[in-house]
Amino acid sequence: MILIAVISLGAIGIVGALLLYVASKKFEVHEDPRIGQVQAALPGANCGGCGYAGCAGFAGACVKAESLDGMLCPVGGAPVMAKIASILGKEATAAEPKVAVVRCNGTCQARPRTNMYDGVKSCTIASSLYGGETGCTFGCLGYGDCVKACNFDAIHINPETGIAEVDEEKCTACGACVKACPKGIIELRKKGPKSRRIYVCCVNKDKGAVARKACSNACIGCGKCAKECPFGAITVENNVAYIDYTKCRMCRKCVAVCPTGAIHELNFPPRKEQPAESKAPLAESKAQTETKLPTHQPEAAQETTSSIEVKEEIKK
């Protein structure tokens, strides 16, 4: 009996194995070997900045895509995309590098604290409970959810201002900090030539007087920047201005007219000071006046002398 049971179980196992083998061959999915090659060329950060779940998903998308237009690994940048293009025999288009920008300028001096938060130091938890420790309910909470989300040590909380700051040399524009911020104040923007950027460093949607009372650096939605911009790059919506970096030509006219300093310019050379009014014309006019006066006086004296002589001759 035992022998029959062993033989029966062995036969069942063999038949099952054969069925599984046939099924695996019939329903086998052939993977393009180039996917593995592309994945090996990627940095392996699995940050999701490319718009896919990870490097494997991005590699598969690159292989299946007809062209690499719009495909970019933010961590590897142009060199990695060039390698992928050579593997796939496609042309890699140059993509504009981006960088994370924190759109809040509510420093401790500009945004005084009105209460104290005594809870879990998490921006997500704090924002779900109340507006924050200041009168501005739109600004940076400063508890560092973005810092924890960044895999490249590119963002930190400034202890003096209490606001997150981005190290653009380390930032790969993966977008992890953007997703982690519950206030939506972190944005990926075009890095710009020579890392020069102009943006509105505020997201406060309150009306001007309310926003200014909560933070002296807040945008008040006055619209002066929009009127000054000759390229139509600035719009004012929900009481806050926004600069479209695809239209901005970095003329910096908007920066000069902003009454609260909410528009920031980064990595630009210092502005040239307006030359003082020259005093040379005034001095020259005075000199001309002084030189003219003596020339007229002798003529007058000559006329009086000649008239006296004529009168004396008449008397004679």
C-alpha cells in the first residue's frame, strides 16, 4: 500500500510538472533584452522623478517608445540619456534641466509666530490639524517632510528662517520633495542659463491686506508685475502672482516694481547703480556767465568814454 501511494504521488507530481512546463512555454512573455541593458545604464535611484514607478519601468518605457522625446532621467541627466540612445539606436533630445524651488519667504522676522505646535514633527500631520504656528496658513511649516523624502541630501531646513532651502548643486529634480510637501509650496522649475531664475516666492491666496498682515514678505496681488512684464509671463490669480518660466525672458522689470519683494531673482549679477546727475553742465554755465560779464563791462566803459569825448568836442 505504501508503495502504491508513493508511485501515485510521484506520477501526479510528474504530470503536474509537465503541465506547468507546457503552460510556461505557451504563455511565455519574451522580454526585450534591451530593457536590461537600459536599466543597467540608469543610476538605480528609483526616485520616480522620470514619471515612472522606478528605473525598471522607465527602461521599459524607453524601449517601447518610438522616440525619446520627453523622456528624461533627472538623476542621470543628459549623459545617461545619451547612453540609452546609443543602446536603442535612437536620438536623445536635449531636455531643459530643472531644479526644486521653495516658494515661501516667510522668515521668522517677516512671519511672527502666533502659537506653539506641540505634536509630531511632521508637516503632513500638522497641516491636517491646523494652519500652522503663524498667521499665514499657506507657508512652510518647517518640520522637514521634504528633507526626509529627498534621497540626495539636497534640501534642508534653515534654522534661522525656519524655511526649507534647496542645494541646487545636489538637486536632481526627482520631485520627491514636491510630493512630500502638503502645502504645495515646492515646485520644479527650469534651472535656467547660468542657474538664473526669477519666481514669485509666495503662494498666499489671501487678499492683500490679510496676506501682508500675516507676512510682510507676502505677495499682495497688486498686479504691478503683470503690467510691467512685456512678455505676458506673469498672471495674477487668487490674489497671488505667478511667473511662467516658459515665457519669462529674465528682464527683471517685475522685480523692481514689486512693493513687498516677493519676486526673487537668483544668481544674477548685481544691478548697476544709476549714475548720479553730473554737475558739469551747471559749472560750465556758471563759468560761461562769469566769462561773459567781464567782456561786456569794458564795452560799456568804452561807450561812456567815447560819448563824453563827443560832448566835449561839441562844447568846444
